[in-house]
Amino acid sequence: MSDKTGGPAFPLDIPTLEQVYLGMTMLDYFAGQAMQLYPMLHDEAAAKCCYDRAAAMTKEREKRNDQTS
């Protein structure tokens, strides 16, 4: 997957329509999960750290998906 956001976190596939993307990307989902590591920090530094961790998780996920394909 070449999308750096990891694609949609919760895609909705409706047979009569094309695939619909509602909500957040995997990158946003992982960043939100990483934010749990910093419950008292809600500043730009914490957000950057969480998105950096999320980007690393997305990159690792992409590598693992490529290995199983």
C-alpha cells in the first residue's frame, strides 16, 4: 500500500456503491492509540511524538502486508 496514511481505519464496503471511507485513517487511529501513552500531555510536542509513532506503525504494517502478499 503506497498511501502513507495506511488507508481507512474502518472502511465500509456497500455492494451497490464503490468502497466508502468514513472517519479516520489508520495513521490517525494509531496516533490516537499512542496518545494513551501521554494522558496528561496535550500539546504539540505530544501530538508530534504520537504521529511519529503512528507513522512508524503504519510503515511496519505496510512491510508486513507486503511480506504476506
